[in-house]
Amino acid sequence: MKTVKVEIVSNKRNELLNRNEVKFRITHEEGGTPPRVEVRKKLSASLDANEDRILISKYGTKTGSMTTVGEANVYDSSEQAKATEPKYIVARNSPKTEKKEEQQK
């Protein structure tokens, strides 16, 4: 299994949108950029928040680097997250099996 270390760079509260805006850095020595689902699990453990309340808005790795930087929003509730974030962000943060089921509907 790959070792992935998550470091929280900043964590600011946005009362207007009922969320914490988090900037993070991930170090992944043994492979490429980790999938978004894995990053959400690591952030969930680091922030002590339920995984369905965390939506990663962007993250990326510079070419040749073993460090990924990104931004995530941690909402007070999962309903608030789905109501506030654009649909494409919610879809990106859903596991692939859920995406296929939604497309078939």
C-alpha cells in the first residue's frame, strides 16, 4: 500500500457558507497522484470530519513532483455541501460506481 502523508496548510472558517476552507499538501513517495476518493479519506481522518461533508474543489501535482497541493471545503452538513457546491464538483467527489448509476437515470 502506498504511503500518503497529508499536511493541512491552512484552515479558515467561512460563516456565510457554513464551511471551513482548507488548503492541503499531500506527499506521495511511492507512486502517482492519489485518487480523489483516497485523498478525501485521508482529509477526513486529519480533520476529524465525516467524509461526505468534504468536497475537494481542486488538486494537482506538478510534473515530476511527489507533492500534490489542493483545496477542499468541509461543510457543516452533507446537505449543505450538495446545495452549495456546483454539481460537477459533487460528481467529481463521488465514487465512480455512484457516477455510473446517476448517468443511467
